[in-house]
Amino acid sequence: MFVLDSRLQQDTVVLGDYPLCRLLLMKDAQYPWFILVPRREVVSELFQLDAADQLQLWQETNGLAEVLKDCFAADKMNIATLGNVVSQLHMHVIVRRRDDVAWPAPVWGRHPAQAYTAEQLAVLKARLRLILTEDFCFAEG
């Protein structure tokens, strides 16, 4: 049974699900920062997914990155799995712009997170509804 790591629950907003992954939004309005978590039990490394799930993860990651790059006018898309703090396999997909507060350094630990306002979150979700594909199922709320 898939259970989302408690740290990810604390630090993110659940946006919905792709066929394989749960899509999360980091609670940091400084960057459009998304996380894909394969809905599989006890997986911490990419190689622990079977071949079909590995392919699906890459398809979901690349598809998300492509639409986010266009939607948010990214100068660069940062895509990574680290897992040093949260061992549950998760893929960061971060929109980077030359004018963001951490550019060109990594976003991790650079600046304290700035929470989204209710209005910012509503606008972002509305934008995503326009760009995410039909294979994405939005979470209620």
C-alpha cells in the first residue's frame, strides 16, 4: 500500500495523480517546484521500479517538465532525485529563472520557504488545469 512520506506531506500540497505518480507542489512560492512520487510501496531508488514503471516515471517527468517550461517561461528546468533527507523515491521538477532568488545556485537550503497565499495557490491550480494532460487526475479541494 502506498503511503506518502510524512516529510513530503508536511512540505507539499497534493495536486493529484498521474497514472503512476502523485504530483505534489512544494510549499515555497519562490519557485514553481513540483515533486512526482511513484505510488509504489517502499521504493527509494529508481532501479527498484520495474522497467514499465521506470519508463512511466520518465514519461510523466518529461511531460510535466515540458509543459511547465512553457507555462512558466523557464530559463532552465531542474530535474533530480536526491533522497538524502526523504528516502522515498521522488522526482523534483523545478522551474528555474534567471531572476529567481537562488539563481544560479541550487534551491535547496538557499532561502527560507515562502508560503503560497490562498490566492496564489488558486491561480497556480487554475493554470495547471489548463496545461496538464487528460491522464492527470486533480485532487479534490
